[in-house]
Amino acid sequence: MTYIVMTHGRKGMFLFLVDRTKTKKAWWSYDWIDAIQFYKQTAAQIQANKLKFKEPTVITIDEAIRLSKDNDKNYDYGGQEHPFSSHALGQD
């Protein structure tokens, strides 16, 4: 089982703790793919306890995928299309 550290962001979005070996641009991401993945729940809990703001919690990878999909549904693109929509990719 794989575990991820998660917290609540703005506008009901969920944030995942970023694996800093993948990117140095941010500490938190709305996408679970950039998140650091722990193989032991205790290791994830130790990392979550080090963080002070927004009460981070440990969740499973399955929950993270579901929450990431919810992020996509709730995101306001300001009238623009989703960047990965078939029309935006030129598939229509």
C-alpha cells in the first residue's frame, strides 16, 4: 500500500505534499502524480507531523487519485477549456 500526505487548499481543493526530487517549483501540488509516495504509513505520518499548517493527514494512493479527480471537477478554468480536453489537444 502507498500513502500520501494531503491537506486542504483554497476553494475546497486538496493539496498533496510534493516529492522535491521531481520538482523544486512548489511544496504542494493539486496533482497526486507529483506527490511524495511513502510505502509505510508510519513514515508518512512522521512527515505529516513535521508540518504545522492546515493539519495535514495521511491518505492512501486510491484516496489521493479520487481527490485529484475531484480537484479537476471543481477547478475554475475561467471560461477556458481544460488543458487536456480533446478540443484543446486538437483531436476534434
